[in-house]
Amino acid sequence: KLPYAEPYRIKMIEEIRQSSREERVAWLKDADYNLFNLKSSQVYIDLLTDSGTGAMSDSQWGAMMTGDESYAGSRSFQALYDTVNKITGFPYLLPTHQGRAAENVLFSVLVKDGDVIPGNSHFDTTKGHIEFRKAHAVDCTIDEAFDIENDHPFKGNIDLEKLEAIYKEYPKEQIPFCLITITCNTSGGQPVSLENIKAVKSLSDHYGIPIYFDSARYAENAYFIKTREAGQADRTIKEICKEIFSYGEGMTMSSKKDGLVNIGGFIALRNEEVFQKASNFTIIYEGFITYGGLAGRDMNALAVGLDEATEFDYLHSRISQVEYLGNKLIEYGIPVQKPIGGHAVFVDALKFLPNVPRAEYPAQTLGLELYKEAGIRGVEIGTLLADRDPETRENRYPKLELLRLAIPRRTYTNNHMDYIAAGLKNVFDRREDIKKGYNITWEPAILRHFTVKLEEA
Ligand code: F0G
């Protein structure tokens, strides 16, 4: 048997630079201990996000050159339409400049004051767009998702009892849709099974509620269905994707993830009336309906990227790399969310740094320690992100305090993964000595994690 290797080779490289610990300590102070304030040149390996940070293929760069920049009805729009239609089966398409723009346009049509939108751990911008309209996002994720040691294969699943309780509590007029996020980013890049999607669909049909998908990482979700769900192994990724979307009325997409491009998004829909209403909002917020904030070349590259991202060989290489890092960390005894998710490894900071008080932001502290140690930038998914209760202004402590190490697509090698694991292990070896975290010196009224300023406690 031969060892596994990537189904691609590298044609272009970008230099990245190591720095010294002294440099990094000084840069962090200047950055007010907020990793978002670092310059990318101060980071050696950047795991802040897998969004828009991946590498395009030579076919995608080729498609960039042949983009059609016509204002209306461009060939590039047609190419994107054909690919989206082939993969999803949805007959209507509206491009947008990124995922949250798709949410803004679609929710302008569907969500009103007082509405309730159940789903599986809505992403922050999604929740933001719901709450901004004075509606509520209700998390119906299964309880297993919040126990990092539980290796349930589909921790993104929706709990049908929690969902039905919402359907019984509120009239159908107040529930515009149920939103299924595939994969579920907030709970650790965890997939939703086809069986669960079907069950949610039949329950929702019974109560007359449509289903929409937040599809940023739908291809990674399909990979997990193929490799983990009974009876799915012999199907292609594209067949599985088509079936997933057959249960929905529409989808929002951040193309910066499974579109394999650096910027872009779209909405795909089944219903003509929703499409017509959404078209008006697209024109106001994004641009004409055949480009929605994207250049023709961007749509061309996206059409190719969507096709590449729904091929098994690509997905296997991508997800195996994330798993490779996760398994290394597990080998070192580092507490991570199990099973390893599709786009990131999530480290449990409460278990990793038990001596840092909860009020001093252990996950942020861990992120800062890892940066000082090795020049690696992760992101806090913990109390800073969870923000304050709007009424009491007290910190909202989430169930889990995590450091997310998101892996960009086709960007780093497994040598980088070894380096990341070694860096984190060095911090782990001296975890008992880390007893202090950070205090806030300044924060904005909302979405504080992006701009918060901290000092050493
Ligand atoms: N939905 C999910 C599940 C996401 O993870 C994101 C973005 C969005 C919607 C919004 O898309 O960024 O194109 O506007 N997630 C990024 C992340 C930012 O780092 O996880 P966008």
C-alpha cells in the first residue's frame, strides 16, 4: 500500500516570515492583545479563518482571465447559474458580495419584527441579521454537540423535540423558516446527517414551515455524509448535495468557504415570488441581479471553484489535513472538540488552562499564548465573542470556551500542521504556570471581539 498524498501540486508560492518571541510580545502589546489588530506580516501561520483565505486552482485563475464584465446578462453569470443549478437544483440565483450580504437580502424579504427562526447554532452574522430585525434565533442543536468528548458523528444535527416545541409554541406566521447550517460552524464545523435533514423536512412540512440552508460549508457536510452515514458511501458528493438541497426552499452561501474563492456569495431559491422580492433588495444593496457586487471574473472563478469543491478527491485531501492536525493534538493529550470538524480544530480552553479565571477570558488567553509561542493566529470562540447580555450588560458565558484553529483550503502543508501542533504542545507543557488572563480596557457596544482592547490581568 502506498501513502496518501495531495491530488495537486504547487505552481505558485507566497513567502511567509518567522519572527522572534520578543517581536511578537511587542506587537501584541501594540495590538491591545487583540489578534484582529495584528498585521498579517506579523503572523507566520494564519488560522484566524478559513473564509476567503484559500488558494485558487490554475483552472480558476484561467477563468478569471475570461470573465465577462458586462453589466447585465454576462456569460460569467450564466456560467455561475449553470453550475449552481447543476449542484443545487434551485432554479433562481442572485449573486451577492459575500455570505452576510446574502443573509441581508434574503432576510429583508422573509424576516419581520417578532419572528422566531429555529436552527442549529446560527452563525454570528446570521444571528446578527435576525436580531437586527427584532426577531429571535433559537438554537435547537442536539445536546451532544456541547460535550467535546462525545464523538457523535453528526453533532450539527437538530434536536427534533426542541424544534417541535418551537413549532407548537409559536404560530406559523411567526416562523418564516427553519435554518439548517451545514456544516455547523459554531458547534465546531460539525455536520448534519441526511437522515436528520429529512426528518426536519418532514416535521417542518407538517407545521407548514419552509427550510433554508446556510450552506457556507455544504460540500464538507456532504463529504461527512458520504463517509459516515449508512448507505451513502457509494454516492458521489454531487448526488448527495443535490439531495440535501431538494429538501429546501433556498440557500444562502458564503462562497469564501466551499466556493474556493477569496470573495463572493449568493442566494439560490426555488420560489419565484421570493426571488422577485429578493431581486429588489439585491438591486438596492448589492448591484444588478446578474452580478450582485461581484466582478464577472469573480463569478467565473466561483463557477469553477464550486465544481472543484464538490469532488471527493479535493474534499478528502482538505478534511484529512484538518483531521491530521486534530489527531496530532489528541496524541499530545490536548483537549479538542471530537470528532474533528471539517474546517477547523477547536481547542477546549477551560480544560487546557484551568488556572485562568473565567472572567479573564481563557480562550483569548490561549490564543495569545499560542501567538507568542509560535506566531500562529487562531480565534477565540468564547466569552468575548458571546458578548454581554443586552439588558444586564454582564458577560454571557457560553457552554464552551474554545480556541478555533481554522485551516485555509489548499494553502498550508502538513509540515505546517506539525509546526502548529508543536507550538500548541509547548504551551500545553507549561499550562500549569499560566494563571492570569486579560481584562478589558475598552469595548464597543456590539460585536466587541473584533475591536476590543485588553490588558494583562
Ligand atoms: N454562515 C456561516 C456558517 C459562516 O461561517 C459565515 C462566515 C457566514 C455565514 C458569513 O459569510 O463571511 O461571507 O459574510 N464565517 C467566517 C468564519 C467569517 O470565520 O467562520 P461571509
